[in-house]
Amino acid sequence: MAGFVRTPLRRAPSLAERNEYQVPNIKSQKKRVLTNEKARMRNKAVKSRIKTETKKVDEAIAAGDAAAAQEAAKKASRLLDKAASKGVVHKNTAANHKSSITKRVNSVEG
């Protein structure tokens, strides 16, 4: 077994990446496929933005800067509220994230 090389773990390709999904024949369903893809990409961007803003809060907390943490928490909370109103994340999930962020920010001040 001298020639055995272990490859790193990779994520399995999606059906779309392998071109193994069925393309619909019905016109309205073809439109739905396009619409769903647009929505998926938009949701992905919103979730990514939320994660970025949450990281900024954590960085400010780690630096011990209460004012910056408060400002970053405000931005993150606003993004979470918007995402919840658009249906990107569930409203309870958004509330839990906001609560967690607020608790961490308050620990820096106190």
C-alpha cells in the first residue's frame, strides 16, 4: 500500500452541479425553476450578510470596545429583523439571534 494517498474530504456535488436534475417541460414550471434560483441566491446573500455583521459584533466585543459593539449589534439586529420580515429566517430564529447578540454586548459594558 505504498502508493495510497488520502484525499481531503469534499462536499458532494449537488444535483445541479452534476446536471442530474430533471428539466421541466411545462412553461410555468420552467419559470418557477428560474424564480426559485433567484430567491435562493438572494436568501444566501442575506444570510451571509447577517453572519458578517454578527462577526463584526464579536470582533468589537473581543476588542473590548463597547461603543463599536453596540453600533454593530444595532446593524445586525436591523438585518435580522429585515430577514425575518422577508421570510429568509424564521422570526423566532431572528429573535434568538438578537437576544444572544444583545446579551454578549451587555456583558462587555457590565
